[in-house]
Amino acid sequence: DTAVSQTPKYLVTQMGNDKSIKCEQNLGHDTMYWYKQDSKKFLKIMFSYNNKELIINETVPNRFSPKSPDKAHLNLHINSLELGDSAVYFCASSQTGQWYSGTEAFFGQGTRLTVV
Amino acid sequence: RKEVEQDPGPFNVPEGATVAFNCTYSNSASQSFFWYRQDCRKEPKLLMSVYSSGNEDGRFTAQLNRASQYISLLIRDSKLSDSATYLCVVGRGGATNKLIFGTGTLLAVQP
């Protein structure tokens, strides 16, 4: 039973389109995240939500709009896709948003977005 | 300069070798420290937390030096299955709770 699941796994789309990525966690965690991993494999946080409330918005263009209908779901909608948006997007969750030794972030399998 | 710096590698080592990865972090407000492992085209997974006193989990030993803002991971008796990217990760608390990832070090264990 997958702990953090995101769909779709692959997404190929044309520039200018609007697309969404969905994420769900069944761990009962309070905090969910979106990370972007670029072509150089660098993982950078985009958003953090705690109990459906936005906690972190890491200066992401406003073409990216996260939505959390409940604490088990965090979706990412992207408007007017650009070539530079091509990357792997990972959803993650953690028990809380506090980082202590021993806490763990669980990641989804990633969505490989290719904008052509 | 990235907040968490690692040697990107690749480290090519024979099976059975001992290999060490180093990592430095720049923000002294960092509170917690981890090593994650990421296999090719997979998601990152927690390998181990890093405690101030150092800690060991089987063939893996992690060390933290807060004064030098330096974290290390030692892998003994490398296995082929250890081939992956190892990510040094720092947790920061306060108003900006988040995990900050290093760029990762690629390890390739050769038969």
C-alpha cells in the first residue's frame, strides 16, 4: 500500500498548456510538500502545507498554484507551462513540519514533466 | 553558494571498499541532519539521521561536527547494491521549517 502516491508518473505536454499533478498520502501526516528536481538532480522545495495551510512558498512563479483540499492531499496546478518547467516533481509528507533527528520525509515516486 | 554542499562525484569504488562522503552546511540555525539515498529515477529515501554523538547502522556510520558545520557518511564493505546518489540533508526549524538538500554524491560500486 503506497504511502505517498502521485499521478501521473509521466507527463509530456506542449508549452503554454495547463496541467495538474495530484498527490495523496495515507500516513496520517500533517505536513505535505512539493519539491522540484532539475536536470542537475538538485532537489529544491517549492511549497509546504501544514493541515491544509500554506507554510512555505519558496519564491515559485505564480503560474504554480498548490491546492490542499484536506491534509491527505496536495495537488499542484501549473499554468502556461514553459520549457524550463521540465523537471521531476516530488510530493512528500512528514508527521509534522518540525525537523528533529529521527523524523522522516516520505516521498512519492515523482512526476517526470517534459514540456516540448 | 548552495546552503548544503557536497562533492558530486562520481565515486567509483570496487566491492568491499570503504568510502567516505563529506558535506558542509552554511546555516548555523540548522537543527537536524540526515543522509538520504536516491536510486536512479526513484524517489529519495531516508538512509539515516545524524546525531551529534555520531551513529552507526550496520555498515554505515554518520558523523556530525556542529562547530565546523560538517557532516560525513562512511560506508564500509561496499556492496553493488550501495550504488546510488547519497544526499546530505539539513532540517531547519523556526518559521521556515524545511528540509534542505545537497546536490548529492553519486556512488558507483564496481564488481
